[in-house]
Amino acid sequence: MPADVFDQVIDRTLAELPARFAALLENVEVIVEEADPDEPDIYGLYEGIPLTERYEGATDLQPPDRVWVFRRPLTEDFGHDPALLAKEIRVTLLHELAHFFGIDEQRLDELGWA
């Protein structure tokens, strides 16, 4: 899948988020990179403080939370089927955004998003 198509899936997924959730992503960066240097086979990664762990009155001076989606492992595992690859990019992005909203791995597994 060409890089621009990969990015279009990311953009479309973000655009389709319900407005009440999208509004909360004001200080969240979504970054597409080739692979994680420490764990080259993972599809995505969330780094930050989940909303459920923030205290009321927290300042906006903290750095942005970050969500990474890694192109190479997704493309290697699902690139044989463009529709499946697009689905897995979407699932990966939503999975990592769910961590921002405070949903842990166990709950994501229960929901079928692990």
C-alpha cells in the first residue's frame, strides 16, 4: 500500500470519530513511522497519560500524548489484501486511541479490539 493511501486510512479513521471523542484529542499527536526501533513487530503504541488518570485542574503544559502506527509490520502482515490492511490500520489506530481514553488491554480484548 502506498504511503499516501496508508495515511488516508489514518485520516479517514480520525475524521469518522464521533465529535465528542475527537474534541478530546486536541493534545494528541498521531504519528506514522516505519517501525518501532525497540519492538519492530508491533503495530502501534500509545505514550502518554490516559484521561482516566489525569487529575482535575491539570494544566495544558504537559507534552502531547502520542499514538504511533507502524507501517512496516502492518504492511508485511496484511499487505497481501488491501481491504484487510485498511481494516487493520483502522483497528490499530482505534486500539491505541482507546488507551488514551483509559481502556486497558483486558477490556480491549473483551471488546474484540486486542
